[in-house]
Amino acid sequence: MKIPPHSIEAERGVLGSILLDKEGMFQVSPLLIEADFYDPNNGLIYGAMMDLFTRNKPIDILTIREHLDDRQNLEKIGGNTYLI
């Protein structure tokens, strides 16, 4: 099976950009869904960001961590270490 083109660094860049500027969600939310991420950890983080965004909640490390933890996904991504 052929591995599809992907860039983990680009995925992390998108997530980091959203953390730095919440307005970025307005630009990427119509274009990306959680399943678009090659790295499932990044997809889970983006999914948390999208959920927070659609509920008009702040998007930061603490709210993302809480969201992932509440859904038993924090350990799936490697815990707090992966978020930082």
C-alpha cells in the first residue's frame, strides 16, 4: 500500500498557528476536518480545537487539554508532553 503524501511538520504548523491566532480557525475550518490529518494525534487535537471553536470557547493549551482529557483522548496522543 502506497503512503499518501503528508507532512507532520505542516500539520503541527497549522495547529500552532491556530494557537497563536484564533482567527486562523475562520480560515481553516471550512477547509479541514479531523480526518484530513495524517497523524491521528494531530487530528484529535484539531478536532478538539474545532469543537471549542464551534462552541465559542477559548482555544488554548488548557482548554484543549481539558477537552481531550474529558473524552479520554489525552493519553491517546501521548499526554501533556505531546501538547507542549
